Amino acid sequence: MSRRAWLAFSAISLIWGVPYLLIRIAVRDGVTPAALSWARVTLGAALLLGLAWRAGTLHTLRGRWRWLLAYAVAEIAIPFPLIAAGEVHVPSSLAAIIVASVPLIGALLALRYDHAERPTPVRALGLVVGFAGVVALVGLDVAARGPELLGTGAILLAAVGYAIGPMLIKHRLAGLDPRATIGGSLAIASVLLPRGRCGPATRGPRRRRDQRGDRAGARVHGRRIRDLHGPDPRGRHEPRDRDHLRQQTTLGVMTPPA
């Protein structure tokens, strides 16, 4: 490989790899998988359709909408939310490993649906070695628990969709302008995907623990305030030491008065 090819390979690796980390950060910080997927797809559709319109290539999509729909479902509408939902439960490194299995899945599908892409023994060995190298570099981290297994399965299903998409491009959408093809499929996926909301997707264990801790702290704080009050003959409570109560409330701590 030439130096230019290595630079291009490194650039595309970075471009394709970083989104999985950003997806993990987004869903961890409260963006729902549906909202994240819809936002990605809609922004991409607006950009690419604008470029295709400017180039005058949108007319090439006439008569291809059925296959554009199939491509949009297999490559975008199903994988995007599945990956985001899976990364709620699994780290981005595991998501990258599973998505790296797309060439292997594609080779298996080619045995039945694309004879021209059937892997030779040498090519099959290269795919296996490459996938093993990804696992060795990133590490395999999955726990045998329900949520983690569901997240892994969701991303694996997304990888199957990613393997089907290029076959549809090759056999049904070849020769079209890429900006029009991908922009049109993104627009279709944008209609198919729910918009979702940008609030917390789920109340995770950490969030629930924090809320329980806040409520427990409020109850303890309330009891300490009541301890500083004495009974009043009329049924009300008066502070035993107003100055001490005011001082401790201002400082944010509660201690018995001296």
C-alpha cells in the first residue's frame, strides 16, 4: 500500500470508529436511542439531498424508490436505533468489535446471495485473522447478564443489516450518484424512525441510587430540624434555639445546639 492509501485507511478508521464512542456518551447522558438516531439521519439527509440537488442528480432516483426503501430499512432504520439501544448496556469497545464482524457476515451471505463475492480460502482466512486482531486490540468485554446480552444481540442484528446494505447497492442501486442514493435513503429512514425525546431514556441503577440517597438525606435533615423544636402548648412547635437553627441552616449542616 502507498503512503496515500495508508493515510486514507487511517482517516476512514477514525471517521467510522469515533461515532460509537460518541453514541455511548450520548445515551449515557440521557439522549434516547430513538432521538439520537432520528437526529443523525435527518441531519445527514438534509446535507446530502442538498448536495445532490445542487449537482442535479436527484432525478436518477426515479423508479428506484422500492429498493431505496429496502436499503433504508436494512442499512439505517434498523441498525441505527439498535446500536444506540445496545450501547445503553454495553461499552463502545464491544460495539466496535461486533460491527467489525460485518465483513464476516457479508461473506456468509455471499455464499447464498452473491456468488461473485464468495470468499476464497485465503480471503476467508484473512477475514478471520482481521476480526481476531480487532478483538485483540480492543478487548472483549461482555458480562453474562440479561441487559448486556440483549445489547450485544441488538448490535449484532445491526451488523447483519450493515452487511445486507452493500449488496442492495451493488445489485439494485449501482450506477446512481452516491449523494442522491444515500440522501434519499436517509430521508426515507427519517420518516420511518420515531423522533423520540431528548430526556433520560431509562432511570438506570445509578440514577435510582442517587434519587434514593437524596430522599433519605432529606428525611434525615427534616428529622434533625424537628429535633431542634420543642412542643408548644397550642400544638405548634417552636425552635429551642432560633439563632442556632438559622446558623446551621445557612451552613448546610445540622448539629445539636450547645
